[in-house]
Amino acid sequence: MIEEVAMPSVLGLMEQREARARQELESWTEVLEQAQAEVDAARERVERARVGCEELVAVLAEESPVNTPVSVPSVGEMAAVTGSGGSGAGHGGRPPVWRSGMGEEVLSGLYREVFAAVAAASGPVNGVELTRAVGREAEIKNEVEKIRHRAYVLEKRGWLVRAKDGRFMPAPGAVGRGASPASGERPRPSGGTA
């Protein structure tokens, strides 16, 4: 008889526990949905800004002579003119797709630094060497990944080429007549494989 009385009590406690867990789940699901909506809105703003920059570069490239580099203000310069700052102002906007006649001056922020370091190197450079070359701490894995990510983006945009061993070098044509003279003035990456 004691067991029969105890079972419904334990079952009732478990049902209460399940009800509380469901309420908590619903609450967190609502928070997650709100956060996802904010993320989606921010992602849309970033995409619109990126497309706008690409369109601007394309228009300026069409208007300039073939071998004349196109000067595009960096995100930081645009923020200073418009009076708005953004989270990407220190890192620069996504780089445009490389076209003949473009020099590194169309790149901004960390993308420009990464490209300049690769262009100044005496040979292909890996992520650690590149991190050191732009003045970051290569012992911090996150710093190396940030720099490597910028190099991957530059590769996808036609500015850099990645060798089979993962090291980076300037894409053919990206350094030379279209590149600014500042490319050759950057410090060379140090390391055994540069």
C-alpha cells in the first residue's frame, strides 16, 4: 500500500519537472528567435554595404583608364565622412574582386596590410609568417586565424594565390603595374619558409 501512494507522488513530481522544463525551453526558444532575427537583420545590412562597395568599385573601375589604379575610400574614411562608425571600421570592408589596373590602395584595413605583406615577401608565406608580418602575435592561434581568413578572402577575390602547401603569394598581375609602389616598401615576413 505504501508503494501505491509513493508512485503517483513521484510521477506528479516528474510531470511538474517536465512542465517547468517546457516553460524554460519555450522562454529560451523565444530569446533565440529574437536573437536570430537581429542576426539576420545585421547580416542583411552587412551584405547591402558589401554590395554597395563592390558596385562603387566597379563604377570607378569602368570610369578610369585601364592601367590607372582606382582609389576607393576605406570603411574608416567613409565613416569619417558620413559621421558613422561601424564594427568593421578597424578591419576594412571586404575587398573588391581584383581587376587589371587595381592596386592595393583599393583595399582597406587589415586586407590591405595582409596583401602588402604577401606582396613584399620574397616568396610564399604561411599564416604564422603573415601574422608576424602584419604586427600581430603569431603565438595566439586566434590572431593567426584572423589573418589567414583575410588571406583566404583575398584569394577568393583574385588578389592572392594559395599554393598546394597552403602558403600565399600575390596573384599574377595583382602586383606590378597595377600595384602601388608602397607594396615594395613593407617589411618582409620573417620565418624559415618565406
